[in-house]
Amino acid sequence: MAVTEPRRIYSGSRIPSPVPTLLQVATDVEDPEDILQVNFGPNHPSTHGVLRLVVDLSGERVVGLRAVIGYLHTGFEKNMEQKTWWKAITYPERIDYVSFQNNELVFVLAIEKLLELEVPPKATWMRMLLCELNRIHSHLVFLGTSALELGAISMFWYCFRERDLVLDLSELATGMRMHTRYFQAGGLAEDIPRGFEAECRKFVEWMPKALDDYEAILSRNEIWLERTRGIGLLSADDAIALGQSGPVLRASGVDWDLRRDRPYLAYPALDFNVPVYPNGDVYDRYLVRMDEMRESVRIVEQCLDGMPEGPWTADDRKVVLPPRHELHTSMESLIHHFKIVTEGYRVPEGEVYVTVESARGEMGCFVVSDGGPRPWRVKFRAPSFVALEATATTMTNALVADMIAIVGSLDSVMGEVDR
Amino acid sequence: MVERREVLGETTLVVDPARIVEACVHLRDEEGFNFLSDITPVDYLGWGESEVAGYYGTSLGRGLGPQSAQGFARTPDPKPARFALNYHLLSIPGAQVVRVQVWLEDGQSVQSVVEVWPTADWHEREAFDMMGIVFDGHPNLTRILMEDDWEGHPLRKDYPIGGEPVRFSGDE
């Protein structure tokens, strides 16, 4: 059985030259007569949205490749410049609609850094909890769709069953299944509801069993192994040169996780492992994500255990909405409420770059403020965007059938790529 | 290097645009910044033209009494040129970050860093597409998010919101 065969990653660099993201047909090797150019996407179910790959095929081999993006460009960054800080928080979630909670977090952290605002510990811990639930959600979508594309339709149903549990928890805590806008500058939008902890504990108990089931279906499945092992290779040096981050980087043997190495929130207080696998293929990316889900479950459990008591949002009336009941009795509160909702709060002049480890990798947010109520410039460093830069390198010598597995393993969300 | 700033715990190195590649190679090889996170262009057209009222803090900075104190109106500090390009670098496994900044006037081009970090390819194409910054020596500087025949650069401050020409209208 193929399982015991050692896999070897290539040596040297495979990044195409002169354009690192464009695999050009080697005309000295390939006969131009044999080459067929095929458009893969933008409307193809296996491209995870509207990715278009222009592929040069020689028989079944990929000999040339060009990724074309931009079909989902909606100008989020331009839009955010027109909104007040307070209203702009709803945008980042919609950029990456699978890893929404982490995106919301990165923008809120950027605002708080400019405001130099202290966030109460309860809010910090709840943020970690929801971000880890969101990571599980994102990886479940990855696993379900990738397996579906390789023919394992039952995986899709199982993964989406557990995904729904996560969304139920999200709905319970925030009122929304997705795009919660639950984090805001200063803390959370509402207190954690009663009953959340009990429901969340049920999930924490259930999820490892579900993960065992997934592994029972896939990890020793001959078809899955044949389709994923040794496919879509990316070496550690190439991964760093191409700016890959998150599970793709860790599956190439680079031990790097922003949660541990450049900590934010209260991650240093938690005990978790960073899974790293050395082979840089589709199978290792799958393994990294499976292990990360287990770690995330552990983190959620630790967050539940360590959840501090106290306020859920900073007591800063210039930034945070006053409690609703005060509006009927306090003139001051009414004024603050009115000012924040109409004009928005002001953020001091400055520029910051904040990164978090989203489900897809390094999610960065660069924010410039001129001291006014609206951001001057917001830019997201989208890990999906960067992941697609690796298509040319990972698909060197690939077969056309492997392309689907490779695109799936890079786990790009086109909303985030095109913004 | 022109200037070094430390604000809010972030280091910014302002570099002469003509020597950006030299600076990047030095940072990569000598200082260990082997990972390019991001290239962000910012358009400062109209920056500081209107005074920002009700500024949060004081004209000298923050710390006017308690947290959330309201300070004076002031004009934001002037910027040296219209465009800023911010290169966010990271060192793995050193876990250091640094921001390299170059300032460009409209129409001024800058040397591409694709040779230094291959990942700069798409970041520079995006900066060109969205802001119209030209990177000399980039092997494939074409639009990436907008269509190839798009006019203008949408993230510039003088680019209007809405009102783009309707395609496939009856006149065509």
C-alpha cells in the first residue's frame, strides 16, 4: 500500500521565472502543436468561487498556467473609507465570508491600537473563543468541499453537520450565524448570553468524536491518499519566498504561527500545539487543518474554563455605546449615543499594521487615520490572495485532475482574494 | 535610509525611493526579514486640508487627563509626498516586524522588489491597478483586480465613488 512509501520534497526552487506566479510553456520542450489551452473557471464548482485558471495542457499534464482573479472585486477598501469607524466594522467580515470572525477581529484590534484602548479580559477571552470556533468552521468548510471535489460526497454532509453546530453557537452568542459584528472597539457588542457555556461544552465534547469519524473516513482511505499524497508540492523556502502563511506554510515544514510567535489577545495564557508537517503536499495541508481543529477545540475548552468575570466592554463613553437603559434617564448618555451613531467616534492620527492568525494564515490590516471619524485608508493583507500566488509553483508537473485537489488545499476564499 | 520612527510599538523605516531594492536586499540578507507580508499604497491627496475637529487627545499627543478626554481641533501632520508605499516585512523565525516606507509623487515610479521576494508580484500589480503606481522592472505589470481596459485607478482619492460609465448600454 502506498501509505508506507516515504515522500520526498523537491530540492532547489520551483518558482517560475521571470514571473513568479505565471507558469509559462517551455517551448523548447513542448511541441506547440500538442498544447491545448483550457479555461478552468471562472464559473466552475471546483474553483471555490470565481477563480479562473488559464491552463495549457499537453495531454493530461499542466505545462502552463495563469491565474486570473478580480471577478469578485467589490471595492471593500474604498467603501470603508466612506464609512465611520463604527460602521466599517461590518465590512471585513464580508471580505472572507468563511473566516469572518478573525477578519472582524483584525480590524477591531487595529482601531483599538490607534485608540490605545484597554479591553476588559472577559471580552478578550470571548474573542479568542469565537475566533477558534470560527477556525473550526472554516476548516470544516475546507474539508467538506475539498473532499467533495475529490468525490467523497459524504464528507461534505458530515462536515456541514458540524459546521451548523458552530453556526448555532455563533447565533446563540451574537444573534447572527455569520457576519456577526459582535466585536467592536472596546470589547463586545453584548454580554455573553446565559446558556452559552452549556451549549458550547456540549460542542466541545462532541467535536473530537466527529473529527475521529472524519479521520476514519479519509486518513486511511486509499483513494484519498492516492489523490493527495505527493501532489501540489511546495518546499519550505519556496513557501516563505511566496509569502505563504497559515496551514499552507506549516504543511511545508515551517514552524510558524502568529498566535504563538507574535501573540495577540490572551493566547500566551493558553496551552496549545502548533501542528507542523514536512512534506508540503495536499495531504499534509489536510493533516495540518485536522490537527488545528483538535487544537482549536482544546482552546475553546480552555477559554470556557478560564472565562473571566466582569464587564464585557470598556467603559469609555466616547467610543462605546452607553447601556440602553441609561438613555431614558441620563442626558449625557443620550448625547453620547447620538454622537457615536450619527458622527462616529474619532480615532487619533496614525498608522498601524495588525496581524492575526486567521484560518487561512496571516490576516493583516493596515489602517491610516487622519484623526477624523472615518478611516483614511484600510488595506487588508489577505492570505487567500497570497495563497493563489502559489498556484504556478504547486502545479508544476501536475495532472489536470490534481489541479482541483491543489486549488482546494490552498483554501482560498475568492471574496478575500478580490476584496 | 532617511528616517526611523517608532510609533505605537511599530518601527517604520523611511527609505529613498531610488534605493528601495538595496534597502530590501539588506533587510532580507543581513537583518533576516525573509518574509514580505504586504505592500500597501496610500494616497494622501487632500490630507490635512481640513482641520479635524474634536480630536481625541491633545495637539501634543494623547493623555489629556483620563481616558476618552476630548482634546483640541488640529490639522494632521503634513506628508512629504502624495503617495506612500508601505512594505511590511516579517522575519521567520525571528518574529520581528518592520515597515519600510517610500514616498512618491504622482507619476513617479519605483523599482520593483519581485527579485527580492517573489510574492511581491501580485502585491505590486494590485498597487498599480488600484493606485496607479508604476514599478520599474516588474516582469508582468498588468491590472489584476479590474478589467484590462479599465480607466483610472479606483483607490485614488480623486477617483469618484459611483457613477462609472455603464457598459453595454444602447449606444454601443
